Amino acid sequence: MADSMAPGEAGAAALASSASDDPPSARAQISGLVFALLLIDDEGCIAEANHAAENLLGISAKRLIGTHLTDRLGISDPRVAQRLAVNDAALVVRDLTLVIGETEMRVNLTASPLGNHPGWRVITLSALGHEDNAPDQSGEAMLSAPAILAHEIKNPLAAIRGAGQLAERKLAPEDRKLARMITDEVDRIARLIDRMQALGSTRIGALEPCNPYEAIRSAIATVQAGGDEAIEIREEFDPSLPPVLANRDALEQVLINLISNARDAAVLTNGAPEITVQTRFVSGLNFSAIRMGEAIPLPIEITVSDNGPGIDPALRDHVFEPFVSSKPAGQGLGLALVRKLVRDMRGNVSHDRDLRSGLTHFRLHLPQAPRRRAG
């Protein structure tokens, strides 16, 4: 990458671009971004910084370039620091506390690896406004506002696309196809984000009596159709299970996510992969739905079990939080979405590990549909 432009040069480039009939160059686009962008090389050092990064960090680009990222950003969360230490790890973090010099600030941070340039990443930082000062312990607010989440992801994607276009101009002709792959992959991810927005909608539709087995079998069929490996999914169903009060589409989506995760875990076992979906009716289980102001009985239990290696003990208390994942390429949104959808259906989701049997269980507890009165 070329040396970073000074603020005056960046402004002149942007003005020159706007004065012509040609669209703004990739460098002009990056210079005009309202959030900070840092290009990090394979040794973890800052290779380029835009004007917004200079403003946010209070340091000129000349002083930033060549210094190590961790020397400039004091990261309060050890999980984030550990993730950033992995050069090829993607990361999206909201409401992260940084210490810049003697100043403490809260930012949204993303780290996006450049797949065709091993070890290189684009880091973006955007300071939180006063409207974001309210603490969010559960992280559900992020999934309750999918437009905000999509915005935070799509903005850095646009920057990465611009960086890819800039790289294409500077690379030798035989290497330009690699830069074009970056822009193509960014476009593909943007399409995935559009689909994720639809899944993260705050409205799941009406709760109605539905047959849980229809949702379960449809989810199993979807997972089996999309998997590369044929893994048998054993069914252990209670034939007397009554209808559940749920949203049919949301319940199916929850089961698709849980069964898919079970399949991914089961293939990692040294023996034969095993997945079981079990249903049963349990009495005496109550979950306090605070927003409803009452305790709601949840007698219908659906359990998805697998014989995979289990969840990393360090992550077990955080698996339902956004952006927490044990998968190398995972984004940590699947289980967070599961929890949101289940809670929207007035239910509960939990997990446990049976050390003796070597099984991991994810359990859904849902309300029973009210019985219709005769006449």
C-alpha cells in the first residue's frame, strides 16, 4: 500500500475528484469516511490511516504508521484483545471501551481480514454518541435493531471494497484478479447481511397453536439438504405432546440454527457423529417473562443433542451473546438470534454438557397452546 496521505492532501484529492466528471477514486472514498479506518499489516503494525482515524486518535497519520496497533489502542476487554491478536480473525464489537493516551472512549470496532493478503486487516472505529450511553447487559438491543447492526457492518464493507479497488490499481496486471476477488467477496457478504437483517426483525409474527413436529421435521430436512455430509438425526418424540404456542416460522428458524450447530459439532468427534432431537412434556417448569409481568408455564421441551467436543469452557457463559463463537469463521450471531426468537415466543433456551455421556444439550422450553373450550 502507498504511504498515507496527510489531511491536506486527502482533502485536495477529494476536491479534485469532485471537480471532475469521474467518480471519486477509492482513496478519495476512504478519505471521506466519517469513521476511522486503519490498515494493519501482517506484523500487526499500522500501514495506513485515514483522516477520521487521525481525528479520533488525536495522532497524525505519519506518527501512526509503523507503530503496533496494540500500542495505540488500550483495549479493556481481554476477549477482544485475544481475538485481535489473531491476524485472520474477523471481529465485530459494539460498545468497546478503549484507552487512547489518557482518554477513555467507547467505540464500535470491526476487524476484517483481507483473505488474499494473509495477515493484513482493515480495522474500523466509530465513536459512540451520547444516545448510546445506556448500558446493555444482555446484548439483545443489537438484535432488536437490525438496521443498526447492518449499518455497522456495511460501512466497513464499503471501505474494504474501496481498499480492494485501490489495491487493484497498484498491483501488477497478473495479480489484479486477486484484488477483484476482494470486491467480489465483499459484495457477497453484503448480500448475506441483507438476509440477516430479515432474520433479525423485531417482529416475529403472531403466536398461534402449532404442531411442533412439523417445525422439527421441516428443520431437519433443511439441514440435511444443505449439509455436505450425510449424518443421521435420531428422533425421540413424545407422541402425546400437545400443540405449542409459537410462531411457526420463528420456531423452525430456531431449530435450523440449533441442528446446524449440532451437525457442525458432531463431525468433530473422533467416533461416529450422533445428533438427537427429543421432545417431552415436563410439568412444574416456569419461566418469568418480565415484560408480561407473570410467570408463564413452559411444559413443552425440545432438546437438540450432539456428541461433539462441547463448548469451550471459557465461552459457556457467553454463547448466547452476540459475536461470541467457537467456530474459526463464525460470526457469533446464530445463538444470539435463537435466544431473541425464543424469548419473543415467551420461551426459554439453555444448554448443558453431560460429561459422562459426552453429549451437549440445547433445550427449548415453550408454552403450551391454550385448550379450546367446547362450544
